[in-house]
Amino acid sequence: MNLDTLKLLESSASKHLFDAGSGSRLVVEPHAPGMYRLRIGESDAVASDLPARPRARAQAEMLLARAEVIGEAELTVVQEPASWLIRHGQTGVILGQSPFRISLVRFDEEDRMHPVASSTSDGICHQDGHWSVAMELRPDEAVHGLGQTSTDLNRRGEYIVSDDPAHRALPLAWSPTGWGLYVNAPGRTDHDVGVDDPNAYRVYFQSPVFDIFLFAGDPGDILNQYTALTGRAGQPSLWALGAWLRQPRDCSASQLLELVRKLREQGVCLDAVMMREPMAWSFNEAKLSLEWDAERFPDPKRALDLFASESVHVCLPTLPAIKASSSTFAELEDRGWLLANEDTADACVFTGNDVTGGDDFALLDLTHKDVYQVWTERHRQLAEDGVAAVSCSTQFDIPDDITARSGESGAVLRTLYPVLTRTALFEAWAGNKVPPEGVVLTSDLMPAAQRFPWQAPTVVEQSWGGMCEAIRLALSTGSSGVPLQMLAIGDESQDPATVDTQLTLRWLAMAVFSGNFQFENPAALMSDKWDDTSREAMAHWMQWRYRLIPYVLGAIEDAARTGLPVQRSMAMSFPADLVAHEWDTQYLLGPAVLVAPVTHPGKQTEIYLPEGDAWWDLATGWRYEGGTTLTLEVGLDSIPLFGREGHMLCLGPAASHTGEFNSARILEEVWMFGMPVHNPVVMRNKIRVMQMQGSSYIKGLEGLKIMPSEGLEVKRRGAEVRISRAR
């Protein structure tokens, strides 16, 4: 292979084929607007969008939801020695030679070409099945995405390994300057973001074929195309957007239900309980029948019905695990249904964890279609019996000498096993619902994580610094394409007598204006440290949460259409405003609301309103121009919130749980931030905005209270509302 002597073999609107030397081919495809796929390999390997071999095809489909090319591009020679421009609309990719370079470009309204990003002078390297490609980085250029972090959202200066669970990696990288990169390979991928060479982002990956996607566009465009390519989430059930509570230790199911009742009486609205480990059932016999833990759940149906009667939804932990001490273990080992050493056929035994009650275990081989089907069916049975959701994390350090039935091993198996686990569980709970709807919580991060609604909460230190970490965890997960990262409030190890009520209320206010959250320590919520004033503030925030549910669920539905997460970082939302990027604990909640959590003791705080928009203070109704820094006094019953001009915020009724919602009247009022221009984000959106002659005409606001901004007047005309300037 010698990319310095490329030879064009054939060109069509959807595929451009080059001879790369040594029997290799380079294929460039304008996969979609602003997205280009580059593949290098033997002719047969790059002949079609998906591999011919069934198992390789199945692996590819786990990574790509849409392999076919939907774009069209023209190819032109731009200079000598031969360089080729492959242009699709307002973006293009240039293949240069001597040395080989890849360059992304954009075209302005006058059709002038502007560089976006270029590979380094050493271009693409290949040795023994290992590939590398590097993009040049300017001195002040940031790189975002690549998974979860609790520190700097800019990943520059980090080295990230895809199949190391500690690295919390996801495969998409992007820059606010307008480019993105995704490596389409299930094996190990190393991301060197300016560590070895401060001026380059270099990616190493193991694969028989070089296969990358390059993106040109704003971060929102990149997330849109990336999630359309790799798959987007379904939606969770309405109840899942209510507050969650983790079951305390040594608390029975009946005691937990009584605890929910008491907290609701004190103004803590709740919808779901996360039952703690171990699993409430085990798998027995050859067909993996489920057997409930008789001590914890002597009558499972009665217990689930009792929770349901109180509008409490139960989430239980599960794991595709067979205890090594069970009779089922030997039986399934003989049948080849467990992950095992290929040479000896001995099942791989893992050290016991909380989910297995400390017992050592083996993992079901979910690459085996029969095992996958049986495990899915057993969990579908649980869903039908009334288990509302499950939590399951399987990102284990599977040894390299363990081989699955279908041949996967090493980094490929470590990458794909969590994908198979979560996909099977989502299939079990979504069933045949259209659109697919279900809740499967996991802490795993892996390719295809963005196909599922959200991630399980991550407990961090209960401190002001820990609160900042929690915000960055959520924003970095969203920046990598995952719609929603749940937040944890509290820590079960915390002594209730030491609860900092100011910190807890600030944390709660932030979590209310997030994707969703879970209380980790019920005892801390009932501590004597809470006086009447602070309890009133807590009840105030819980009511805000439930009023926001239609908007937040609408933002999740929006993620299924656009790929944009519920919580959006400043760099993602305002890529051209470099000052905004520095305010990395501020974020947009959906498209309409800027949230600036108070992350330090005291009432005084500073916020920054990004350039390019005007902003309306939800507390005062005052309008501010973007590019402004404000210093505010903020009580414990307040949080800096600003509506984006041209948008609306649709709110539902106050409630103690979603069971009190009237499905026929889920909305109660609408807040307007200046003249409405955009359709509002709200669940099952049927509200439409049309502008004409300086006024906005809105359909779908029947029966709703309308809160216009100052200077606007509202006139109702049957089913239509007219918003115009006050005379």
C-alpha cells in the first residue's frame, strides 16, 4: 500500500475508488451531508457497505445503524500533482499526495473554500493489522467527546483506551472548530489527544480494514449525523422522568414502600425505586428458568402489585451470570453456553460482586443466538410480570484468552459484550412498542450507547467539588452522543447528622434542571438538620421537577430526531463563543433554557450569557443581551435560569408522582421568551408556530395559560393564538 501514488479507478456520485498499491483500495463515500467515510483494504473487503461473512456483518450492524450511502458528491482535480476534491453540498474532503493528506473543507455563501481540519504529514500508517491516523491540532484547539470525564470537558492532553472500563471511553471525537472523527472498528482504539505530540490528535486501532468517518459542521450537525449513522435512542416511559430513590441497606420491600409514603408526605415527590443488589432471582436448570429469592420476595407478584397500587415503579438489578457454585453452571459449561477458554472449554470464572451476592460466576455467551434469545425471553417475562426496569452493567475485564462461541475475543469481545447485554434487555422491555419504549440502566459506556435513552447515576463525593464533577459527567456523556446521564444526589455512606442542607438544595436545584436524578440516601432526606424553611425549599424544587417533565421528555424525543442530548455543554451549543466554553458547569437544558448552577457556598454567584442570543431571566422577566456576565444574589429556593429568545417553555401541573398526571391534559402553561419563533420542545409535540407580518400564530395552546414576555400581547382566535407587539 502506497497512498502517495493513488490512482483513481472509478468515480460515481456515491463512491470514489482509488488504487492504493499492493492490491489495496481506498474508497471514499459522501455518506451524508457533512460526513465522509474512508475505507482502505483489500478489494473484496471494501467492496460493499457491510462485510459478506455473517458474523462480521452482525458485528458491523452492532456499530452502524445505517450503512448505506445517502449522499452524492462530485469529484474534481484541484491541483497538480493530482489532488482530488470530493464535494457534497457546502463541505468537501480533499485527498492530497506527496505526502498523502486528508483535508476537510467548507464553502461559504460565495463558494469560497475554507479549511476545517487536516491530517498530519505522516498521514495514515499501517502495520500488522494496526492502523493510525492523526489530525493536526492548532495551539488553542479543543477536542470534546470520547466518553465520560469529571474534569475538563476538553480532552486535550489525555490518552484514552476504548476497552479499558476505567477510561469510560466512547468513540466520537469533535472540535468546536467544526470537525469530528469516528473510528468504525470493534477492536481496541487508542486516542492520543496531544500527549505524544501536542499538536496532533492521533488514533490507533486494530482492524483488518481502515474505516473512519470524518464530519464537517457545527457540533450539533456532527452529533446529528453521528447518531443517524450509529443509531439513536428510543424513549423512556413517562414515569421514568420522575424522581428515583435507592433502596437503603437492610430495608425490606414493605419498609421501602412505607419510606416512599413518608417522603411524599414531606414533599419529596417520587416515582421509582432502585432495588439494591444482589439479584432478586437466579437462573436454574438448562433452560434458564427464573427462580425468585424466596427470602426477599416470598410472593413477587403481590409485592410488585403493592408497589404499583401506590404508583411506585420498581427497578431491579440483573446480570447474565451463572453462579459457579450452582448445578446450572456445570450443565451450561458442558453445553457451551458460557464464555470459555477456546482451548480447554473451561468457563471463565469471575470474582463475585454485589449483584451475585459475592458468589463467583460465569457469563452467559450472548453471542450464541440461542442463549441470547432465552435470556431476552426470560426478561420479557419479568417485564410482563410488572418489573418496570432493570439495571445491568457488564463492562468486565474479560481475559484475552477467552473466546466467544462466534469467535470474538480480546478487545472485540470486551467491546461487544456490553452492547449485546443492553440490546437484549432493551428488546425485552421495549417489546413491540412503537416507538420503542423502555428503561435499562447501566454504567457501561460502549459503542452504541447512544441507542438507549440514558445512563445510570454515578455517585461522587458529596461536596461542592463533587457537584461540579457530577455536572461534567453529565455534559461529557452528552457530548459523546448519549441522550441522558442520570445524576446521583447523596451517598449512602453519608451520616445523616452531617448533612449540609445548603449543598443538598443547590445540588437538587441543579438536578431538577437536568435529565433526571436519584436520591442515594433516604436517611439524609429525613435528617433533623432540615428545618421548616429548608424543607419548603426542597418541596419547591420537587414541584418544579414534575412541572418540567413534559419539557424534559420532549428533549429526549428531540434527541431521537437530532442526536442532541438533554444537557448540552457551552462548547456544543455555542462553538463560536470561546468565552462561553470556559463556563463549563453552565449548560442548556434542551434548546430553550440556560442553567447556571450555584456550585459554591453563599448566595452570590456569577453567570455568563452566551453571545448571539438575547436571554430572559425566568425569575424577573428581564431581558439581557448575549455576551454579558452577571453577578446575582440567589436564595436556596432559586437557581439562575434564562430563556433563550424566540423559544418557549411548556410546563405541566404540580404532582407528587406521574400517576397523578392527566394524560389528556399533560400541559398547564407556556412561558414565552420574546416573540416565539421556534416550535417548543415538549412531549408528543403538537404545538406549531408560524410567523407572518411581525406576529407569531400558534396552534395547539388550547386551554393553556400563556405567560408572554413584557411588550407582547396575546389574542386568542378559536384554536389559534396570535402573539404580537403591544401597542
